Amino acid sequence: MTCMKATFRQRLPYLILSVLLFGAEVYIGLCVSGWVRSYFGDTLVVILLWTLVRVVCPKGLPWLSGAVMAFAVLVELSQLIPLCDLLGIQNKLIRVLMGTSFAWGDMIAYAAGCILTAGHDLYAAGW
């Protein structure tokens, strides 16, 4: 089945999960500090990205978890340079989305989230 032939019923669980994860991310970003914001939020954000793609392609793509991890790593590596400052970005939301400081711990959190999504895909495939 191609992504475009999927039914709304197949997409709905991922849409609901995406909305819930987005809400959790906003709550964490606004109201939580410490390790939950620093690492749990990063774990959830890659799961959120994965669910957003799964809304479009609910049957999954075998390389999706790896692609989400690669994207997260590229975003994190871009934080090695002060990209927001170089581009003159002052908007707080955009600065939070892009990130302003590199941390190796974030990479571990991204990997944890991607391991969970890959595990889901393997389980769903019958492994």
C-alpha cells in the first residue's frame, strides 16, 4: 500500500499521538525544567517527528527512524555555530525550535526516541 492510498482510520492513531506529543512538548517547554526538559523533551521531539510522517504514511517507511535521527543530528550539529545569532533571529519560539546550544546528551536523547520508534516498526512488521 502506498502512503497516499492509506485511509483516515489508518492515519488517525498517528494524528492523535502527534497532537498529544505536541501538547506534551509545549507543556514541557513552558512549565518544566531540569532533566525532563533537557532530555525527555528531546526524546519526545523525535517521536513527534516520526508520528507526523506516519500521519502521511501510516504503514511506515523502513528507513524513517534513521531519517529522523539524521535530521535531529543535523539540527544539533548546526548548533555548534551560533546560527540564530548569525541570522539575526530574535523570535524566542524560532530560537527554541532551532536550538542555540550543542549538547552530546541531546544526541543520546534523540537516539533513545529513534530506538523506540524503530522498535515499534520492527514489532509492527512481525519481528
